[in-house]
Amino acid sequence: MAEIDQAHQALLEMLQQLRLAILEGATFAQVKPQLLACVTETERHFQHEETLRAAATHPLYLSRCSPKSAAEFEFSA
């Protein structure tokens, strides 16, 4: 599905930007917004995939799976 492939590419690009910032010596405080954006986008993406699987009655759809919300993650410096 092209939509999902594009979303995966966007997620990989976000992670690559985060990786480069870390390699360039960015502090945790500097990359924290990027990290949180990655968590939030990943959560949104997988919720969307779960919705698509459920609508298609995909065999891998797990109705009991409840991924953590980005709000449940705490990052400390």
C-alpha cells in the first residue's frame, strides 16, 4: 500500500534527522523535541495501521493490543 510506504519513509527520515543531530553532538535538551515528535508520529502511524487492519479484517490485527500513548513516556535529561 503506497500510503503506508510513504508513512514509513517519513518515519525513517525523522529518525535519520534525529540520528544525525545526535552524531553531530546535540544535547538531550536539543534533541528532545525531535525525539518526542518521533514517538508521537510513530504512535499515530501505528494507530492508523491498526485501523486499516481492523477495517480489512487483517489476520495480524490484535484487538487487545493497546500501545502506550506518547503521554505515558517520560524523558529526563
